[in-house]
Amino acid sequence: MAVTLTKSSPTVSLKKSDVSSGVLRVNLNWDQTGGAQKKTGWRAMFDTNTGIDLDLAALIEMQNGEKGVIQALGDSFGDFDNYPYIKLDKDDRTGSSTDGENILINLAHQDQFKRICIFTFIYQGAPSWDKAKGVVTLHPAGGEPIQINIDEHASGKILCGVAMLENDGNGLSIRRIVEYFNGHDELDRRFGWGMQWVAGSKD
């Protein structure tokens, strides 16, 4: 049974003694139709609404001060076996993949992480988080799944900071954020990452 992080119960810890190796898988799934009724026949042929494309991503900060981002934009998919020991598995543009999008975190190198901010953004489609009904689920190695719902009405904002993973010396703590922003730079300023951002696109 999954543990759901809420406003009243936002934090859970992964003890290093319990998960010193293996994979922490962070999964994103959503309703690609955004709650819209599916069109059929000739209406479907001329319908330009391709639904909602959500992207899973992460800001990373290492203990040595190095910072970066893992996301499909700019083909910054990362690397699981080498630095930064975090990898985005694919870019699911339709929401139809049964296993969604996944960020894989190599727990054998968790001592090198300082903090990781998991976020998602609407690359295509109307910014309707309440209709997309996004769910981020963290699957610790050998532990119960940890679920965070991102289905609030957010006044047209295109990006949601979902969770902050922080190394407290004894393992990783996971804290629910669920704050909405107008873009990457606004998220960056909120949590003091200090990176420079430019507009990007996917092939």
C-alpha cells in the first residue's frame, strides 16, 4: 500500500541503513486527455488539440557544489552509472505509456547528493493541473511506494515543484512541495538553485 504525502503529513525519511544501494524510481503518470471527451469520426481528423504533455524533471545539487537539471528539454537525460547518477528513462509525450516517465536515482551514490528537487511541467496543452490529475510516485528499493498528487487548480501556471529530496547524513528525506510556478527560473529562485535558464524545445 502506498504512503500518500499531504499538506498535514508532508515528510518521510529513507534510512541509509535500509536503502544503501539499489534504485529509487520516481514515476509520473497523468490523464493525457485532461478530462476531455474523446472525439471520433471526421471531428477527430481535424481536431488540433493533442492533449496534455507533462514532463518529469529534477534539479540536482551535489555535495561538491555542482548543480544541474535532468529533463527531456535539451536532451539532458542524465546517467545512472556515472555522474550525476540520476537518469530520466524516456519522454512520454502522450501519457499513454502504462509506466509513464521515470527518473532513476542510484542509491549507491546517495552520499554525493545534497538535494534533488523533483518537478514536472506542461510542455504542451492547456495548463490544467486539476484536469491532468498527475501523480508522482516514488518507489524506494525494498520500501512502500510514496505518492504525491498534483491535481490542484493553479491559475494557469505551467510548472509544479513536487518534492524535495535532501541528504541529512543518515539517508534521504522526502518532503512534499506541490507549489506551482510560471517556469523554470521561478522555481529556481524559490529554492535558491542559482542556475541560468534559456528557452528550449524538444525535437
